[in-house]
Amino acid sequence: MKGFVYALCQQDTLPSTVLLYNGGAALSCEGSASLEDLKSLEAQGVEILTCGTCLNYYGLTEKLRVGQVTNMYVIAEKMMLADCIVRP
């Protein structure tokens, strides 16, 4: 995943939002190899959203270091309204 997140940072057109859920929730947390790239994306205006239920499930709630906590309703809505979804 580190290579994929890094590649997102290098695009001419950045995504508007990065959605992290299931095991991907760990990417926005302390110790993640992708943390600095996600912080860079956020600094460039990309919305970083991580599922709160997923953070709780994996015991990562206190380790979130970038972006905001959200829920699956918001994640599903953003996916339904998106013109394009890029998946690794």
C-alpha cells in the first residue's frame, strides 16, 4: 500500500478524498509507513477519512494521526456520489 499511497501524492490531479476502512484504517495511524504521504495529501487539500468502527475494532482509536474519523454511512455516500473511485 505504501507504493500506492505514494503514487497518489505524485499525480497531477489529486483525489478529493481518501477513504480508509477495514484493515486500511491502520494506514492513518501511528507507525504506518504511509503516514507521511497521507499527511502530505491532507496538506494539499485532500480529505482523509477513516472509519471509526474500524479503528475501534483494531484497537487504533487513540493512534489516529492524520485526517478525521467518519462512519460507513459517510463512506458509502461519498462512494455513491463519486465520479471515479480509484482502488489499489
